[in-house]
Amino acid sequence: MIMEMNARKILSSMGYANISVSHLSLSDVSPEKADLMICGLDVAYQLRDYPRVIVLRNIIMLDELSEKLQAALSTEKNRFFIE
């Protein structure tokens, strides 16, 4: 839940307040349910085959999430795994 709240906060500050952010358990995750996955390092290996993933080393560090969201939103690639 902390990543969800932080992602909303950062996206809003970047001018993307209209982007929907949801929390899912690993058992509920599928590429069809989200355009971008954000996860902690501990579960990153389980999302290795998903098309767009941001991996956080520290899930409460706003700077890390902000930097990686900026990179993800500025790329034109259809697939990325940002660690």
C-alpha cells in the first residue's frame, strides 16, 4: 500500500494526476491488469517476463520511485525492466 500512495503522490506532482494506481497481490497480477508494474526487489524475479516493470530497492524512498517513474514515462520502449 505504501508504494501505491507514493506512486500517486509522485505522479500527481509530475502532472499525471489522472493516471490510475492500484495495489495488487502477486496472485492477481497479469499484464492485462496494468500498463506498468512497480514492485520491490524481493518479488522482482516473479515479474521478469512482464512488459513494463519498475523494481524498487527501497519501497519507501520517494526519490528512487520518482527517478524510475520519470524514466519509465519518458521511454518509448514497449518493454523495460528498470532496476
